[in-house]
Amino acid sequence: MNDLDPAAQSASDVIAQRLFDAGCRHSFGIPGGEVLALMDALDRAGLSVSLVKHENSGGFMAEGTYHADGAPGVLFATIGPGIANAANAIANAWQDRVPMIVLTGCVPAIEAQTYTHQVFDHVKFLEPITKAVFRVEAGTAGVVIDKALKIATSGQPGPVVLDVPIDVQREVSSSWMKPRHQPDVAMVPAPGPLAVANAWLAAAKRPIVLAGVDAIGDLDSAAVAKFCTSRNIPLLTTYKAKGILPETHDLALGGAGLSPVCDKIVHPLIAQSDCIILAGYDPIEMRIGWRDIVTPDHNVIDITAVTNTHYMHQSALNFVGSVADTLLALGPSGDPAKHWSGNEVAVAKSALRTAFNIEETWGPAAIVNEARKACPAGTIATADSGAHRIVMSHVWEADVPHGVLQSTALCTMGCAVPLAIGRKQAEPDRPVIAFVGDAGVEMFLGELATARDLKLGIPIVVFIDEQLGLIELKQRGTQMPNLGVEFPGTDFPRVADAMGGIGVTCRDRESLNAAITDAFTKDTFTLISAVIGRNAYDGRI
């Protein structure tokens, strides 16, 4: 920790110290002359400073640490191209509700009037994809970082950017202060709507809970799990919320969001339900088929972090506030033993298993299923965007909250390996595995070197089909020509060897299981080419 006299701290020191006090222990980015003082302060305050190969990847690594320790992720990026490179990861944090503090620098105000090299307005550039952007002026560092942490972690979490001019970074700050950022007091639901909700619950024979991204905090996740198990109510989650209830549990229906195959099975359950509890469910993760999946004609209890302005659905009862506290305030439901007495939940779980062909000899589902068998309990899995992610999100059985990390709202490629790196660095003893398509891995090959440099034993399973499988399916589905979606294969084992990792090719379950098991014993990454061939996702998603 920084041992400077508070009265002598620079603005950079004040920012770094407050981040440490907020629980932040890691930061990621690429140096530039405009952020050197900030980086130095982070290091002296007790945050590790990790060099990445691209700022976009650094943002996902920062998100990975958040899912491990609950503290906001920290990303630093230099002026101009540095912060521009970070825009995708910042937008992802905004849409995926990830608390993140982004630190960048800018030239002093007087220079900005006469100097233009690499200069543009960071504030205007980033305002549309953040919760807030602050330019830190002289003497304001203490109050601005306190505001930033409050905004980033409140309501629906998200990114906040601090643009700190070079001259301000080094100034001795007169604004050092004890944190003013205090937890909010939970609001109790109003008696009238609460009585209606309790009447619906008491009468319900087919209640169901749908939980989403705003319920993945530790307290909220635990409350949802307890609510479902104590009342014998089945739980369906979005992809981001997988693992709130271990997916081997009889009540856990797994994740949903992007697969019409899944929708055909779970939509009827929602339609049959006589009391639907939306626990932190945000439809930003869902495909268009989930629009108006519930209506005000249903008995729907919608518990949200912020007021519903998305209009993907409208609910009869809307509670805005803490998921955990609202669930705690709800009264008893009907007889748990009689919920879904027609065995509908068990039938749906079995149908989902069959629909995704989990027991196949080889193919996308077999790869995920066998990987799950090879991984210890509590393993964290990350997934990139693409066809493999949809299969993975339904086949992988998450057994812990935050058990599957991915870009679920923005659906950006290039996130899986950086997410795995950040998650593993924050908790080195936790097994972490990454799933990625072959096109995706080529987008961030440089971060394999980051995993090597950090000595992280992460198995990276690459689905080799030499095409953008999801987009190719869409082209065929709309009778459009095959265009820009197929490519020659890369010899990934040789790439891995050249970059200081381990490369393996697998074409069956046995070799895949062995490769993953061995990968967890190494101090570098293992790139596993799982060959499935083209059009391997036909009829699967």
C-alpha cells in the first residue's frame, strides 16, 4: 500500500489509493507517456500492473478479476489510439453491467489549444458507452474517484472513465479525503404491491424464476438460489447468470438466450407458469424471440435494478431495487410439494439434454461435455462469441455463480482468453478453461503471450471448423451466397509452440480429456485444436 503522507499525495496517488481501498488488486493496459504517473501510483498502492497486447483484451482481463473478487476492474489506456482501442471493451462493460474504472490521460488544457498530435476529446468519444466520464481537474481527484466508484457499482454496474491531464496527475492533491462512498440503504417494497405479489405466490401451482445479469452479485445469487430451493421453484437463467444454482440440481433448467432449439422447450414452461418471478432479469442478453415473452396479463413479479425502459416486455408488478432484499420480503408460496406436479420440469431438462446431443461421439457438444468431465468441480469456463458459444452455454453445467464468463449483451469476439487470464490471475488456484472458435483465437493471438508471461496454466479449447459458423448458417438460412465466412486453417499447435505454450490436436473425447487434464498441471497455456469440420453446427443451435 502507498505509505505517503495523505497531505503529500499526488492526484494519481489519491486515485490509486481509493481503488485499493475499494478492493481492487489488479490493473491491465499498455503504457504510454500520458499514463506513466497513474501506472506508477497503482503499483505503489498495491495493484499489480499487467502489460497486455491490446487494450480491448485488457478490458476483458479487468472484467475477469471482477468476477473473482467483486471489486471493479481497472483498465488503463494512453491518449488517442490507446483509449480508442479500449472502446469495445468499455462498451461491453456498459452493456454487460460490469463495474470498471478506466484511467487515461490527456494533454494539459493549454496545450490542447495549440497541439493536435493524437489529441481528440476523450470525454465526448466515450460518453455514449459509459455510465460517466470525468475530466479530473486540479484539486478534484479525491471526490471524482469517489463518485466514479459509486456510479460504477450502483444500480446496474458499468464503466466510468477518468481522463486525467498529465499535469494534474503529478500535482500534490489538496483533495485527499476519507471515502464518502457509503452503501445505500435497502428500500422495502411498498405494502400494496407486496400484498399482491404474496397473493400470487400463495396461489401459484406452477411458479418459475428467470434470473439474469442483475442477480449475479454474491448476495443476490445466494438469495435466488435459496428462494428456489426452499420453495421448490424451478430456475431458468440467462447465460450470464449460469451457476446461480448448480446446474446439476433438479430445479436448474440451465441458461437461455440465443438458441431457438432451447426456446422451443423453455418458452412453453414460461407460458404455462401462473407466477413468473423475474429476478434481476435484463433482456439485453436475449435474442428477439424473447420480446414480450411475458405480458401484463401474466402474474409477473419483475425485480429490477433500474426502471424498465427497454420495453422488451412489460410486467404487472415492478419492484425496483435489490433482488436479495425483495425476495426476502416476499411471503410464502403455495405447497412446494405440489409445484409443477405434472413433472414438466424434469421432462424439460431431459429434452434439453437430448436437443443438444450431449452424448454424441464427437462434435461441438461432445467437446464441451467431455471438457466438463475433465475439469474439476468449481472450474470457471469462458466462451468467445460464435456458434460454439451457444452450444457451450447449454451443454456446460456450471456449478458455481459466475461459472461461465462471456460477452452476453454486446456479443463481441476476442473475449474468452482475456477473460480467462483475468479470472485466473485474480484467483490462481481456481481452474479456468477457455472455449473459442478458430477465427476468434486469430483476433487476439498476442494475448497467448500474456498468458505465457503470467505463467497461467489455462487450457484453451479451439473449435476448428475453418469458418464463421454462426454467420455461415445465417447466410444459408437467408439463401445468400457464401461470402467472407470461410478461411484456410491455421496450424495452432505450431503457433502455440512458437509462443511458448503447448499445442495439441484432438479428434476424439479420449485425447481431449487427456489434453485438458494435462493442461492444468502446466505453468503456461495449452492450445487445444478440437477438429470438428465445416457445417458442424447444423441443426444444433
